[in-house]
Amino acid sequence: MVNEIIKYEQQFEEIRGIISMHRERALRDVNEESLQMSWTVGRIVSDRLRNNEWGSKVVVQLSEYLRTKDPTMKGYSRRNIYNMVKFYEEYSSKAFVDSLQNLTLPDFVQKQTAQMDKDTIVQMPSAQLPRILCLTTFSNHIEILNRCKTPEQRIFYILYSYRERLKNKELQRCIVNDTFGSLMGNKKNFSVGLKQIYPQSQSLIKDRAFVDFLSLPEKHSERQLHKGLLEHMKQFVLELGKDFLYVDSEYPLQVGGSTFKVDLLFYHRGLQCLVAIELKAKKFKPEYIGQLEFYLEALDRDVKRSNENPSIGILLCQSADQSVVEYAMNRSLSPTMVAEYHRQLIPKEVVQKSLEEFCSFLKEA
């Protein structure tokens, strides 16, 4: 039986691919129609409210009317109707349209919105649904609209939620822990080698990880941190990014007559390379980099396959003096970086930054 499956595996895989493609198309079409409906209803109600034809009482009456006429019609409460109004008003605003016009959108946006010309995507009349909005769901859009204040933030999380295939709770967490701020910026904690070998890594790898799901005490050991991450690997991978595939814990490296162990070993699908993560439940010290570089050399010589790219090393510390990190990384030619982990989520205002760099990285990825 096994031999028979192996014999036809390539043909079976072709059929599986066809099924997956059409299922994705069906889901995409349903999502697009749902968004178009929300946009149109939001526009009509917005116009009525703006022209003082309707008041909030009429919106309540509309909700009750829809429910009475068709009890199966779900999702049209007063609150949801106002969400549709917000969806239309915020995304048709001049500020949002101008932000789109000033960006070079990634290639995947163009492919996903191939039905319309590029100019239509960024220069839409106010009555038309911007095609970029079809990259994620209505519930995700409401999360983005309620939690993000600037057009740049909103565009970032639309793109990021599509790329990472984020569900609503996952997107909420990303916004709260400021993924935008973590993936943007100077990245002085990236080595010279990492920036040269993987310039796109700055938009793919976070320099902060929130491990609140571990419930670590203020004083904890590396063993506690290590054990907690293994027990909550799914949450940790979601925190790192869905391109990270877990390989092993305490991965053994035989060098000469000695055996060394990498705390956590991953594979990154986007960068197509091994990623070694070393855990330090203390403040960063420059000498930690030497140990990490040694592990990368051993991985590249003895573990990396010929079709894979050079291995990357991430030093995950409890804290780091940024000046010390910058000095330590400035001459390092190995693809390494220093990241900090936080025991608690820290809500804060997301920094105002341009999305142009992020979009260019996505375009090259």
C-alpha cells in the first residue's frame, strides 16, 4: 500500500495543489464580496449621517429592520454598522489615499489585485474599494482601525497580516507588542554581516520578543526560560514569525573531540537558512557574540546543505545596553543579531515612520 502511494505521489500532489488553489480562490472571493458589501453599506450610511438625513436612532432602526426582515442575516448590529461606516470613512480619507500614493507597493499586492490597474490601487475615487484592503478580513481591519492611528501603521498591518496569515487574536497581539516599531528602524543590533548578506532580514526578523505567555518571575534562570519556550513553542513561533520552523532543542555540534549544543535551532523559510538562537537570562555581554559565531561556523561547515544560505545567529537576551550592542555588532561580519525578550506586553504609541523601506524589503523578498 505504501509503495502504491509513493508510485502515484506526484500525481496525487498535483490534484492536492488544484484543490488548495480553488479553495483559496473561493475564500478570497468570499472575503472580497464581504468587504465590498461593508464598504458600500458604510458609504451609504456615512452619507446619510453626514448630510443629517439620519441620526443615530435611525441606525438602530436600520439594524432592527434588517434583523426583523431576515433573522438569518447576522452581523448587522448597531455597532457593526458603525464599524462599516468607520471602514469606509477612514480608508477613503485623503490621508490614507495620499499615503498609498507615496508608496511603492510590494509585488504580491500587484499580483493579488491584478484585476485592476496599478493606478487604480493607489488613486481610487472615494466611492471605490481600494484593492489593497482585500488582503485581509473585515474583522482584522476593525482591529487595525481601532488600534492604529496613522495611515502608515494601518498599511503596515494590512500587509503584515496578509504576509503572516494572521488571525484576529494574532494580529491584536502584534499591534499591542508594536511589531511595526520592532521591524522598522535603524537596526543597530544587526551585525554588518547580517545586513550585507540578508538586507531583507530587517523586515523579517524582530528585535524584540514578548514572552508574557511564559509567566516568568522577575528573577529566572536560562533553564526556566528554555523549558518555558519548549512548552509553549507554538506561541513562541507566532511571536517570532510564521516563517520560522522549529528544528531542535540543544542541537549537538561535534567539533574536534568536544560537543557543543545550540539552545534552539530553527529554519527560516523566507531566507532559506538555519537560525541558531542562544538564550541569555541576563544582560547582553560582547563575549556572547564569539560563542554564537563559533556555532554558526560549525553549522555552515557540518550541517548546512548546499542549497541553503549561510546560517543566522540570534542572541536572545533579557536586556541590552544599545551602545554596547552597537559597538559589538559594528565589525561583526557573521550574520548575527541581538534581540531582547520581555516578560510582559508593553502597550505604547507606535513610532511615526515611513513604510517605504518596509515595502521595498517585501518587494525583494
